[in-house]
Amino acid sequence: MEKIEVIKRNNPFGLVYDDAITENIKGKVNIHPVTYKLNGIDIAANVYTPANYDPSKKYATITVAHPNGGIKEQTAGLYAQRLAESGYITIAADASYQGASGGEPRHTDKPVYRTEDIHGMADFISQYPGVDTNRIGAFGICGGGGYTLKATQSDKRFKAVATLSMFNSGEVRRNGFMNSGLNTIQERLKQASDARAQEAAGGKIIYSGVASITDEEIKKTNTDLYREGYIYYYRTNSHPNSTFLYPTSNLLDLMTWDAADNMYLINRPLLMIACSKADTKYMTEEAFSKAVNAKEKELFIIDGATHIQTYWRPEYVEKAVKKLIEFFGKNL
């Protein structure tokens, strides 16, 4: 594998995806950086408004939840922009404790907070000029997809639900990716317990995850999700606010949580998009099978794509966006 180029981008809004907005132009999709409070924490978000946006009119609106380790300036922003190009108001927010949002300790990844972030996007965007509160949909990518499933199990403000390359954070933290960690569950719970004890005693926060990685280490990574993910997050679409780290003590919450639990509570139209070559496809299939009360549901497969390729490759993004527009157009 040749050395992977680190791509430097100089977007005035901090966006690191291709064809991102570089200036607000009248008559085109515009981006509006906003902040709001959620449980005492400052949340940083971007609102995308469609071309010729008129705040006196009413628009269908979609919340977009970013992947684990991701932020609003990466693929979440890409999809928020593309959906706005089709006439929707969209919002992509950094999760609490992550990205440009506030909260300590940094990079906290607890399911209850990530789920609350999606409720919080609905809180804020419902008050935004032009939003039709009877036509709000939820969309989540990767880990954001799992948290979107959980948020929409209870929050009936969302009239339609969609996920892309859904990642069940609890299942993976508990069982390991592709069930590779079943023999170390108790050992990892002990490590998480010890980490929490250290924090409670005023000690240093211990982090899990990958802070940085060499090209050689990437080459030796044998799962598509992580190998391509390292390239995306640390090379081609890197951003200083994006990181794979999270406090080890968070595993106490993550390992007892599961995105696919209580899927029967979703009684809205449901679209789950997965990829034929994705090593995460099993998570989407598992959750989808449990959505027995969805008003109508569809599992849509993007042929030939891997998980991370849906974040950036134009041909796969185009297929996902086309399907999302069809789905939300019918159900919002």
C-alpha cells in the first residue's frame, strides 16, 4: 500500500467533504452555524436551508446524526447538504461532549447522551423559521444510525426514520466487532470499572480507541470498516475535532446497551440502507428484523459498497441520497 495522502482542506465553514458549501449564495442552499443549550451543554450545529428558502413557508425537515468518532463537518454534513438540495431543511449537530459542542470529559460516548442529542436536535429545529413540525424525519449514519433508532423508538415527533450503514455501538463494545470479543467481556468490564474508580478518585481519565495510526498499521488492519475508517478519519477527511477516542469508563454504559432492543416500539415508516460488501451489514439486518411494528419498512442494499464508502464515494452517496429523497418524499 502506497503512503496515504493527508488531504488538507481550507473550507471557511470547516467542512471537509467534497463539493461542500464555501459561501452562502442567494438562491442556493445555505449553511447556518448555530448553537443552543441541551441539558446545560452548548451544542454546535449546522442548519442547511434549501435554495430560495423563505422562512414564511413550511418545509419538511430532517435531523442528521453523525457516525461514532465523526462530526458535523464530515459525512453528516455531506448528507445534510444533499438533502437540503432536494428541498429539506436539515440540521447536523455535534454530539454532546464531542466536536465543537461543550461538555466534560471530552469525547464522552454514552448512549443516553447520544440519544438525547437527537431529541435535542428536534427541540431546536422545531422552533426554526419555516420548519413544519408535522413533517420532521430522522436520519442517522453509522453509530448515529443506531442512536437514531433508539431516539425514534420513543420520540413520536419524528414521522419517518432512516439509517445508513447502521452501527450498533453497544453490541460491538460488548461482543467485539463481528463477535470477536465474546471471550473477553468480563475482563473489559473490569477494566472499565477500574477506569471509573480511578476517575472517581480524581485520577487521570483513561481512554480507549485509537489516537493516531501509521500507514503500516492501517495496511495490517484486516477489517474493511476499520482500515477504511482510519483512512477516512485520519487522512482524507480528517478534522481536528474528530477522534476515535472515548473514556474507557463509558464501556459500563455502552456494554449494557443495544440499538436493536425494543425495535418493536418504532411504528413509523423505516428505511435502513446497508451495503452488500459491508462487514457491518449484519447489524442492520438484525435491527431491521426486530422492527415488527414499523408502519412500513424497507431494507435497501447498495450493491458493491463497503461501509465507509457510503461516506464519500460519489456513486454510492448518489444512490443513498436518491433512496432517502424517495423515502422522505413519500413519508414526510
